[in-house]
Amino acid sequence: MAALPYMQLYVADYLADTAHLSTVEHGAYLLLIFNYWQRGESFKARDEQTLNRRLASVARLSNEEWMSVRENLAEFFDVTETEWAHHRIDRDIEVVNAKSNQASMAGKASAKRRANERSTDVERTLNHTEADTETDSKPTSSLRSEGEQVVASPKADQENLFDEPEPLKAEPQSDDSLVSAIFAEGLPLMLEAKVSEKSARSLLGRLRGKLGDLEAVVVIEAMRREKPLDPSAWLSKVINARQDTRQTFAEWAADCKARGEKLIAGYQPVLDYCEGIDLPNELMNLAWSEFKRQHFEGGIYADKRSDNWRAAFRIGLERGYMRLWYWDKAANAWCLTTQGLQAQAITEAKERAAA
């Protein structure tokens, strides 16, 4: 397999996860994941002894040195006797390959379109006029053809926005991006206020433990806006005040129903954000459907609690925590990632079953 062009390294996550490693272990781990990324596959061998020799060689350690660091490094991998797999890297490789494939197909589709001197619904960009209504009327399923980019108008009727079916169960997704945001944004705010790094990390860890990662990001954003003189005291006060008011998503949805409130339709901060970046309503709907599916009873985050689920969804949408789409510069269009295509397929299956 050809070497991939770049590797994502989330510095805050890396430092948080590897704080217990020695200098030698840091070097060995980085060499292992760099080699893993370049080859695009896990480390495999016919038996454990051969595999250990191979890993030692990649880490540039003697067999004896490797065995002394093996236990600490194994915790970052899914280990068997004949294989060391790193599922986070596997997911990142999948996303990069999906982007490359989609860009290639988009380029071919664009060339074909120019040759035929016509455009299709799939290939339309967001630079359309109010008179362009054909794409606005199409369901999301009609916006994908042979793996090409998903594009649509952001000007569709907002009255039915986010009117999605009930959620289905899904495999857990990584919270790496949430953890990264908590420490990457929370630490500088606290260090600037002369809070020691040890105390800051401890308090942020307590924030995560008490409120959960998604709600912790909401709190960090509020702290960034308010800029308290004593962030430690401010965070402690927020944690204590919010413990008894937070609800699961299902509890909040039930309360909204009892009050006659819609969950998210008409929530202006989300609408303003999506309009500002010309994000199609089809993708907003897809994100909301996926968010509900993950947080309703039976979902992978059903136990998470928040006292502001609308803000939690807005932050997740703005920061792309669900990783459903990306902007393809070459195609000048929003494109679904592998996760996005999977979420779309689940939604379409639910719609067909309900028909």
C-alpha cells in the first residue's frame, strides 16, 4: 500500500494518554505508530516470538529492551499472540482513504459533466440561486451516486428541519476529539490564570468524570467566554451546581414533549451557524438523526447527562465530533465520510421500514 500523505497527531490527547511513559517508551511508541501509518495495516507475524522481534526492530530496540517496554506500550494496541492492531489509526486511515477516493470520483464526475455540458443533482455545488429548487426537494438518498460527493441547498424549508425517525443502535464512536477539546482549550485558560498544570489537569479530569465529555466541552466554552479571574473556583462551582439539574437525552426529550416544545426545530443558533457556512439541510438532518440515535435509550451515549442538550448538539455540529462530512476543496462541495455514509444508510433503512 502507498504511504499516506499525512498523519493526524492530536497533541493534547497524546500527552494526556502517554503521561506515564518514559522517554524511551515515547520514542518506541511513536516509531511504531509512524510505521503503522506508513504501511496502513496492523503488525502481524506467524507467532508471538516473531512478532516481538519485528516490533523491537521497528522500535529500534534490542529484544531485551523491547521486552522491558512491551507491557506499557501494549495498552495502546489490541494485542493477540500474532497481531498488534491500533483501531484509532485504522479509523483515521479509513477517513483519509475515503476522502481521497471521493475527491478522485468527484474529479472524474466533474470532467464528465463538462464534456456533456450539463450538470446533475449529485454534482451541483452550494453556489446556487433561490430559483434552484430541484436539489432542495430531493431526499438525502438521492444526493449520492456511485460514491460521489453529497451536495444540497441550505435553503430548504426549515419548518420540517430535524424531523427524523427514532434512533437505532450503533457501534460506539471514539470520544478522542471531545477529550482533545477539553484539554486543548481548558488547560491554557487555567494556566493563564496561574493555576498549576497538575491542579488544572486534576480539575478537568473531575469535570469530565462528573459531567461527561460532551457537557464538559459546553462548560469549557462558557468559561472561555466569561473569563473568570479564578477558573478553579468557577469550575468547581459549575460542577456542584449542575450535578442535580442534568438530564439524560431521553429525560429531556420527555420533558419537552410534556411542555409541548420541539427538541431542536427553530433553534436559532444552529440555524444561523448552518446558514453561515452554507451547510445543506440534508446534512443538518442527518447530524440530528445520528445525535438522537446515539443519545436516546439504547444508544451508545444514553447514560450521558446535560443541562443544555440544544447547546450540546450545536457544539457537536460546529466542531464535527460525529465526523459525518468534510469540505472537499477540489469538488467545491460538502462530502460524506465513511461514518456519514453509514449514518445515512441507517436512516434510509429506518425510513424504508416505516414506509
